[in-house]
Amino acid sequence: MGRTAPQHGARIPRAAGETPQPWLTLLRACSLASVGLAAALAIAGLLAAGIEAALSAIGAVVLVLVFFGITLLIGHVVGRRNPRAALGAFMFGYLIKVVGFGAAVFLLGTPDWIDRLWFLIGGVAGVVVWQATELIVFSRLRFQLYDDESAPADKGGRP
């Protein structure tokens, strides 16, 4: 039996290997989920409590997106150059973010237009959606653990 060409629209399976740019894959998926959440909360907030509620919910989700997105960008940049340093870069980036965001909160204060309830709803929902999406997408990423190219070939053809 000869091989036939795949039917129109059928996908050809690709060879096993790691996911290219895993941190950008995570960032893309989590950002899309966050944008969808922000839109849904904005509509709900607008209908329930007005424009301040909608803006507060959007602001909180955007703040979550920026906070977690910075870490994934750090992982992407450092991971491309030195994958073993990625964990240290994540920890350093997290420390800088916590100090930076904390200082911003104390220095800037709370704007008058923020609806605290909808900001809380947006923040908590943003973290939950981001983390759930990150877990789901991360569980599907593939990381290559062994360097298959440098394994010596067996001349007998057996593994």
C-alpha cells in the first residue's frame, strides 16, 4: 500500500519536539483570555453600576495582565539566551514587580473615579482567569529534556 496525500483540510502530524517560544505562547493565550474577561466585566459593570464600574474592572484586569505579562516576557528574553537562568530571572522579575507595583500604589494612591467593588472583582477574576489559562496552556507545552541530536547512533539499528 502506498501513502496517499492527506485529504483537503487534514493536518499532517508534525514530529515530536519542543514548543517553539513557550513563554510567548503562554503570554498570547493568557492575554487573549484576559481581554475577553475585561470585555465581559466591562459590559456587566456598565449595566450594573455605570461607567466607573466598567473602567475599574477593565483597569484591574489590565493591571493583572501587565503584572503577569512582564514575567513571561522576562522568561522569553532570558530563556532564549540562557534557559538555565530563566528561573532566577523569574524570581528577580517578581521581586522587582512587587516592589515597583507596591511603590506605585503608595505613591499614586487611589483615583477618585475607581469603583472599589468592581476593581476588586476585576482583579480577582483577572488573576483566576490568568492562572487557569496559564495552567492549561503550560500543561500542553512540550519541553525537550534530552538532546536527541547528540546521542550516538547504534550501528546495529537497535535502540
